[in-house]
Amino acid sequence: MGKALIIGCGGVASVAIHKCCQNSEVFEEICIASRTKSKCDALKEKLESTTKTKIKTAQVDANKVDELVALIEQEKPDVVLNLALPYQDLTIMDACLATKTHYVDTANYEPEDTAKFEYSWQWAYRERFEKAGITAVLGSGFDPGVTGVFSAYALKHEFDEINYIDILDCNGGDHGYPFATNFNPEINIREVSANGSYWEDGHWVETKPMEIKRVYNFEEVGEKDMYLLHHEEIESLALNIPGIKRIRFFMTFGQSYLTHLKCLENVGMTSIEPIMYEGKEIVPLQFLRAVLPDPASLGPRTKGKTNIGCIFQGKKDGKEKTYYLYNICDHQECYKEVGSQAVAYTTGVPAMIGAMMVMTGKWNKPGVHNVEEFDPDPFMDALNQWGLPWRENFHPVLVD
Ligand code: NDP
């Protein structure tokens, strides 16, 4: 079918690349390009004898538009799959515009010097992408990503109107460390130490970090504390789901994680303000990242399951209805299959599927769009086929 250029070669990219290599009919060729080329070469060496997909590698600084443009012109991919960090979203989108190449990512743009998550920067490219005749798919991970596809599916098949969405992200995995993050520590800590917020009756309601706590009994995981967080898909779903009254996002955290995080915050280690240390400017959070376990190393140690999904409440044929769509994923099964834990797996699989939707033309809508703006059906089929089968519950316990 075609060729994808994958930018970044960390935890999420490694899963997406394994999955592209399992799906050689669509991904006949891939080029893996990242800041550290040796990581791309190591993955190529591991995979090339196991797949028909032709693998190339390249070095690129994705902060530099001219380097990206040169690479895209050289490789001529059908789609660019951005699995670097959210800081690089805009430079990669600029390069896609300059070369008229489709774009897919998993996280919305964040300026490096402010922990602020919103789509405004990327939505500002809508008209330019539309005029160039290219499609940008924003947020094709699990959350955002599958949660948006679940919402579009629920609206298409189960409801006339959705009024309430609760997104529940439970990681019941245990890696045995007192404190470690399951994906890039810098991005993860910026996300969880920010104020919480939810969407209600047409406006944002802001909360203090971890201010709202609920307990939920997750299938195949058990009872967990979960906390309300701001999360980026709330912003797009509030626009794209007509009739919506409230959207909340909850994530589970264990007590050890929260106690360590509070302590690190209290001593200033989670700050993104640069400080001078022995004559050199350092950012405390980036230093912290350097001393924490690399999420990519958690695979062999993590046991347990993730359970992530959406509880919908709304109306069908004039009657009130509730519906829970979710996926359960086993850390050790993921590790056996692709050498990564389930958090990277549940993000990397939908990233591959998003790129596949664009390459096969199933999702083709010039402009800049969030996943819920496309037909959910081929994506939902692909989730079942490529390792993230979904489950339904028509009588879920609701979150108060
Ligand atoms: P990692 O830190 O493991 O990997 C990031 C990769 O990007 C690394 O290979 C890194 O290179 C590369 N990179 C960073 N800066 C540059 C640059 N300037 N130029 C080229 N390459 C660069 O992160 P994860 O794999 O954990 O996360 C990847 C993305 O997935 C993030 O945007 C994250 O927010 C998102 N995500 C989305 C989720 C979802 O459900 N939607 C869930 C989890 C993550 P190097 O190896 O040299 O450092």
C-alpha cells in the first residue's frame, strides 16, 4: 500500500513500529527518524528479519522545520506519524504543509516553557491544511484517541443524543518501583501536576490538582482511587458531540505515586522554570526525568492490567440510556508480544491504526481534525484486529 515516516523512537513509537511491521500489506515501507539515530537502528535490527516491511532509519531534529522538510522530500512518505514529544507538533505540521503530506499525532501541542494543553495552536492550521488538500488527524493514541473514537461510535450506533461522558483511565499495573511514570516522565508530570478541569453546561470548571477523588471498581483490576484531571480530548469532544452537558476525565493513582509527587513538588523538582546549577542552566523537571526509570524499561517488570474506557449517558428513542465502552489490556501480554508495557501498547496500537486510516483513504478529510470527526467503524474494527478488542456494558455503575 504505502510508506509512513515515523518521527520519534521512544516507548510509544516502538509499539507503533512493531505494529506497522505486523501490518506489512499497508505499511510496505517505514522510515524511523529520531533525534538519536542509534535507537532507530537498534529497532530496525530487531525487526527486519521478522517482517516484509522495508525499514529505513534517519536522524532528525524535529524542532527544525528545514531538516524535517528535507527528510520528507527525500523519503516521500504517504503520511507522517508524529511520535516525538508534544513540543514538536507545530514544526512537524509546518513541514507537512510545506511538502503536502498527511499528518497524524497522539498528543496536542504544548509550548515547552508553559504547561498548557489546548488545541488552539493546532486548530489554527485548519484552513491551510484544507487548502493544501492534506489531512491532519490529531490525538490518535488511547486517551486522546480511542476515547474519541468510542464517543463517535456511541453517538453513531447507540444514542440519539449523548449528555454525559466520563472517561475512566485505570492502570492497575505494578512495576515494583516506589515512583516511576508509564510514559515520558516530563510530559506525564506536567499533566498530573496541572490544575484539573471538566466541561459542564458550556464552560470549563477548574479544580485544584487531585481535588476531586472517586473510587471505582474496575473489571479485572478491582477497586481503585481515581482523580479528576484536565485532559485534552474534553476540549474537542465538547465541540464535536452535540447536546453534551458534562465531560469529565478520571485517572487512577496509587498512594505511593501521589506521596512521591507531592514531595517532589514541595522541593521544587517538578518545576519547569530554568535554574542555574554550577554555572549551567537546567530545568528541574528535565533533571528529574533523567534520574527516573526510563518508561521503556518498565516492560519486563510491570504486572497487572489497564482498563480504559468511556461511560456514556444520554437518550435513545426518547428513553434514558447508559453505555460503557472499554478495553482491558494485560501488561505482561503486551510485553510478550512487542517488548513494552500496556501504557505504551494502548497508545502505539491506535497510532498505527490512525496512520493506517489515512494511508488506506478510509479517513480522508482535508483540514485538521480530531479523531471523533471521522467514521469510527473502520477504526473500531481495526482495534479488534490489532490487539485492543473493546467490550460493552449496557448497565455500568455510574460515577457520582
Ligand atoms: P519518549 O520520551 O519515550 O519518546 C519520545 C521520542 O521522541 C524519543 O525517541 C526522542 O528522542 C524523540 N524526540 C524528542 N525530541 C525530539 C526532537 N527534537 N527531534 C526528534 N526526535 C525527538 O515518549 P513516549 O513514547 O512515552 O511518548 C511519545 C508521545 O506519545 C508523547 O507526545 C506523549 O505525550 C504521547 N502519549 C500519548 C498518549 C495517548 O494516549 N494519547 C499516552 C502516552 C503518551 P531521544 O530518544 O533522542 O530522546
